[in-house]
Amino acid sequence: MTSTKSPSNFLAATARGGVLLAILAVGTPAVRGDIIPPNGSYAGQTYNAWQVRWWQNLLSIPVVNGTHPFLEGGSFDGENGVLFLVANFSPTTIDLTISDTTALFFPIVNTECSVFEPPPYHGSDEPELRACANEFMDHTSDRFAVIDGVPVSNLDEFRFESPLFEWGPLPENNIFQFFGLDAPEGTTSLAVDAGYYLLLTPMSVGPHTIHIGATFELPGSGSIDTTYNINVVPEPASYMLLSVLGLLCCGWRRVLAMATSPGYDRPIDSRQLTSDIQ
């Protein structure tokens, strides 16, 4: 089978392919992830569902060699492509590298109260647990979140109160044991959380910054001040696509050179075209 397409058509097709490769290779300027609205959801879960999973996952992590996300801030695995972030009380900078398919969920400030914990984080039933958690949130101030230099202006709308939930079973060397509580492996408890949270859709490839903070006003508390420097990289699948397109482009170079050579006036044999691409 032969083709009678003219050299100009080959040039046009190759130019379009070159433009596509240039876009993929160079990319677009970094764009911050969209903030899911307070009544919205991501991966089928609302803010209330994510705040429950945040605590359940955090408390399932053992303390290893004195380190834990709760102690120094950082990140820990969520689910469905969502990464959970943890802030720190002292001014802290945390460097992260994530893929461009990763969403982020994190509190600006939050407090969990449970049946298990002693005062001031204790409640015997759901009403007491809600009163406990909200008491802490009612006495916070100076709350802020800045994403890529842009302040979140309506942060008060992102205050959430969780449904009654159960955390645990706790692992061995859990965070409560670290603080001296009698919390053997397998411990569970009912709890309620209140806090200010943000849920961000995946960010574009490139550098991003999230700066958050707040002050607890109750005696014995402190201030949160954490900056996340986030480097977003493409998923491996994106690299694979770019490599394949690059190989195809290289294969067409010989075809283009032949098609545009002086005196070219013969049809192209599809068998030769296949050989050139390979």
C-alpha cells in the first residue's frame, strides 16, 4: 500500500507533533491546587470524613526512635491519592516532594477529645466530647493560611466538627505511650474532633509553598507556625508518554528529510515508513 500525501502535509503533521512535544517538555507555570469548598468532597469523601481519617491514620503510626509526625510535623499517608500534612508549634519548615496527582489535606489548627484521654482532652459521652473539642477551637486566634503567596481570606468557613468516631486499635509504641499514658497496643476509643482544615486538589508540576499558623489561647498552649516547601513532580506515566512521543518524533526525522529533499516526487511505501519509525 502506498500514500500520495504531499511533503507539505508531512511538514504540517510534524510541526503539530513538535508543538505537542514542546508543551509536554516545557510544561506550564506552577499553579496552586484548588481549595475544595467547605460543602464539597474529594475522592467521594467530605471534609468531615477526611478529618476522621486524618486522626485515625495519625494515631495508627508508632513512635520510632523518638520520631512521629505529631511530634515534629511533616506528612503521612492518607488514601485515594490524598496526603495528610501535620504542622508544628515552633516555627518549622518542612520540605516535601509529591507527584502531580497527589491531593493534600491538612489542619490549620485542630483538637481531638476522646473517652480514653484524661482532662483537658476527656469527655465521657458525645456531648462532652463535642464541648471539649470546640472549647479549644473557640479559644484560637491569628489563624492563617497562605498558598503560593495568596492568603486564604475566608478561613472561618473551613471550621469543621467531626461526627463521633472511633480511633484505634493503637499500635505498640503509640503516641499516647510516648507521653506517658497507659495505652497498651490494641486500645480504642470514641472521639470527636474540631478544627480548621483545607483540602487541595493536585498542584501543577513545580515548586509550591504553603504557610499556616494559629495560636491557642488557653493556658499552657502555644502557637503553630509551619511552612511546607513542596516540589511537585510528574507521575512516572508522564515521563513514559514523553519518551514514547520523543521516539516517534525521532523516527519521523528521516521521513521528513526524505520528503523535503530536492526533486522528491515519489509516493511513500508504508513498509519503508514503518522501518523508518522503528
